[in-house]
Amino acid sequence: MQPKRADARQNRQHLIHVARGMTEDGKVPTFNALAREAGVGVGTVYRHFDDEQALATAMVADRLEAFRELVLEAEQTVDPWRALERLFEGSIALVMDEPVVAQVFASTPDVALAVQASADGIVKRARKAKVLRADFTTGDVRRLVCGIERAARTGDQPHEAAQRYLGIVLDGLRPPPGGHPRRRRST
């Protein structure tokens, strides 16, 4: 693959910058709207991004790098439970600060797999130390983070709600007495 020309890189960066400014509540702008706002033809947008998901991923590339750094930091945490907490706390902060990150986590298969692969060691270590319920999977990290973000945004104080929901989720991740998964009681 040939390196992109400087003007092509500048166009791409301009489109990303304009798209970030247009993003509202995690909604990525349409290519037509982005082209109008950026002062380019829609073909220019399509030359840089295959679809809106590719645009969303490009918009949060720096945040995805921050997630990788967060995982590395959590992996260095000696206490397995605290490492898991750090992973969740950092992930929740990330998606609450930048809602497009949650969209990318939830709906971009290669990013979802990368998130799961990154979190896998932390989850396995916590399960091995028996501080995490045995039925919890690495895929649950991404789903719970995205779920907390979505639920928290339905209220008036989303950041406070996210912290409350995170506390509830973390309490539920502790293994029950005897190590068996909790069963829902019928009412």
C-alpha cells in the first residue's frame, strides 16, 4: 500500500475534525452532512471512509489508543480485583466522555475482538484468583460497559448514574458464597 499524499492526509484529518464537531450524543454524521459541513464533495468523504462505522472508528482512534493504555495499566495492577475495577472504571470514563467510543465498541467487530483480547488476561487472572464469578466472560466486559453507558445517558446526571451503575455491576461480579453462579429467584 502506498503512503497517502500529504494533501490526502490533511483532507482525512479535516474530515475527522469536522465530524467530531458535528457529533451529537454519539451519533456520527451522515456522509452528505459531513461533506456539506467540511466544504467537500461527498465522493471525497467516500474516498477516505468505507462507511459511517469506519468514520466513527477514525474519529475515536486516539480514544482507542487510550483504552489500550488503560488495559496495560490495569494489567500492571498487582491485585486482580483492583485490576478488574480499574479496567471497568477507565472504560466507563472513556465511553462517558466520548459516546462514539461506546458505539464503536458495540458495533465494530474488529474493535470488539480487540477489546475482548485486551481484557482477557485481566478477566482470567481475576477468575483464577476467585475474586470474580466463574460465569463471567471477557465478552461481558464490553457489553456491560456499553450497557452502563446507554443506561446512564437516559437520566439527568449521566456521569453520576454511570458511577452508581458501575458500583452495582461490580458488586454483582463478586463470586457468590460457594462459588456457584447466582440464580434468579422466581416471583
